[in-house]
Amino acid sequence: MARGPKAAEILVSEKQREILEQLIRRRNTPQALAKRARVVLESVKGVNNTAISELLSFDRPQVVLWRGRWIAHYLEFCRIEQEHQEELEAAIVQLLQDQPRPGTPATFTEQQVLQIMAITCEDPTLSGRSAIGRRAKCVMKRSTRALSRPFRLHKFGVF
């Protein structure tokens, strides 16, 4: 027997369901986004939050969060579907994506990061700058992946 309050019912139009299913099937959909789409579709089937969390290896509060976000935006999706159907998928993806996290904004622009990487990876003797001893040699030997971590280059699609 289920305990606690009954989860709110989720509504999904046929077009919205189709978009959610496409997102799940696409190879290039980020896994987090596909998982959130599955939360919505499982909720539509009437599966409770605990069962969804066990099925998708999600924390129960996250299931509640994504279920709630869908409910809050459902009427907006219906309006978009009626007025600008071509924008519906983008609106659904935007809802299911990670929201920007709080904290200090990036220190370097994308262009600055690329310039730093170019300078770091080139041979100091070729650029006319004097080598700074072992430090320069050490930096030259590091892999580009190790260098990318401090600058979060994966966010720029560099690596």
C-alpha cells in the first residue's frame, strides 16, 4: 500500500509525447535529458515517484522535481503547440536541461582559454620566449586533456 500523498497527475499531449520519445531514442541526446524525459513518460503511465526512482536510478526528490517542473510548464507547452508548433521541441528541451548553477562566473572567455592553450602547448624556443626551466618542459609534456581540466575546455567543445 502506498504511503504519503498521491502524486499529481501529469498530462501530455500526443505531440509532446512524440517529442519526449524522440529525445529518449536519439543517440545524441544527453543522458540526463533523456532520463528526465523518461520520468515524465513514466509519470504519465501512472507510475508512482518511488517506482520511477527505482526504475531510473534517480533520487526520489529528483523525480518529484522533474514531475513538478513538467506540471508547471504544461499549459505553456500547450500554448506553444497551438501557436508555434515548430518551437515546441526547443521549449521541452530547454525545460529538461540543467539550469545554470550559482557561483562565480567564468574567469576566462572562450577566446582567452584558446590563446592560453596555444601558448602553453607551443615550444617556448620557437616563440622567441625563453624557457622557464623545468616548469616549461613539464607543461609541454602534459596531455591536452590534463591541461583542459582547469579551463573546463569541454564546455567549449575543444576536447
